[in-house]
Amino acid sequence: MPRLLFEKTGNAIWISHLDTMRLFQRAFKRAGLPLTHSKGFNPRPSVSIALPLSVGVESSCELLDFDLDGYEVSCEEMKVRLNAALVAGVKVLEVYEDAKKIKHLAYLDCVVTLEYDKGVPWIGPAALDALFHQESLFVEKKTKNNGIQDQDIIPMIRRMEIVQTDNNTIELRALVCCQNPTLNPMQLVAAIERHAPALMPDFAKCRRVEIYDTEENIFR
């Protein structure tokens, strides 16, 4: 099954996961690239996104698997056709065959930006570094049964660099687990709110940068 790599930026970050799926289904149709459909009473187009992206999160490393219905066209031509049919902010970067199995996807490289309207607290970077290098750090997580339980996020942070980029901004540049177990990068902000409220930013945003396999090779 072929796969495409796409980015989601600008105003497109406010498109939900389900609407992104529908967006691509329409784009394939407009591009003249017929998708296969599942069997059964309610057939569905054969498109799936590896790691659903939360609303408001920017990314340059999203993966979508698809299957064309007996239609042969080059990967480069598919890329051109789809980009002509997509909305601003959603762009196909690459289309390719022989994709790795999703089960080998393991790590996400991300940047969480913390913005302070009145300036970064003078102890900010050092205190955040100490916070995220504790032996354990618990945040609340919703379970599948709509319950809430504490989750230790330290084992899911493989690496982290804390950088103050200007007087009002700190970046948490982290490599985190994205499958089995999964750490939503915005849980880093939840950890600050719970354990270091004096360092809670006025605004926080997240950007996915790259994804890796279990050996930390770029995953495609």
C-alpha cells in the first residue's frame, strides 16, 4: 500500500482529524485518483492516518496510507495532482511505495513553545530543566473508559532540551514516545501546570518535527 507524507500548517491546524480524513478523500476524488473501498454494508475509502493530530498542532511529518482502485500513476504525479486539490496549509511532501509497517513507529521529535506575556521568569529554564529531569513526573490522563488516572511521563521522554529563544519564549525540544506507550507533547504543559504553576505560560503551542523508528532512524 502506498503512503504519503504531508504537512499541516497555518490555519489548517484547526481542521480536526476526521475532517482531515474527509479532506483527503475529496482531494483524491478531485485529483482523479479513485480509492478502493472497504467491503460490507457501509464501505469506506481506504485512507488512514498513522498518528491522529490534535486540533491546533502544527506538523511537517504526517503519514497517510491509501490504496488506489486499479489506477497506475507515478508517485510524483500523484503528489502534484493532490496538492492542486488540497486546501492551503495542507501539502503533500512526498508519495512513495514500500512503506515501513506502522508498528515500527516509535518516537516523535516535537517542539512545545511556551509564551510568557510579561517575560520569561528568571528561574524559568533552570527550573523547567529540573522539573523534567526528575525520577518521576505524574500528570492526569483520560482512560478509554472516560476515567482519569495518573501517568508518569518521565519514562516516555527520551531526550529534552530547554531553550529560551527570546525574552518571552521558551522552547521544549523533546523526543518522546508516540506508540506503546504514547505521550501527547501537550502533557508537558500539563506537568508544568500541576507541578510548577508559577512557570505556567500564558500560551502554549506544539509542532511535530519528525518521526522515528525503534532504532531512531527517520520513519517512512
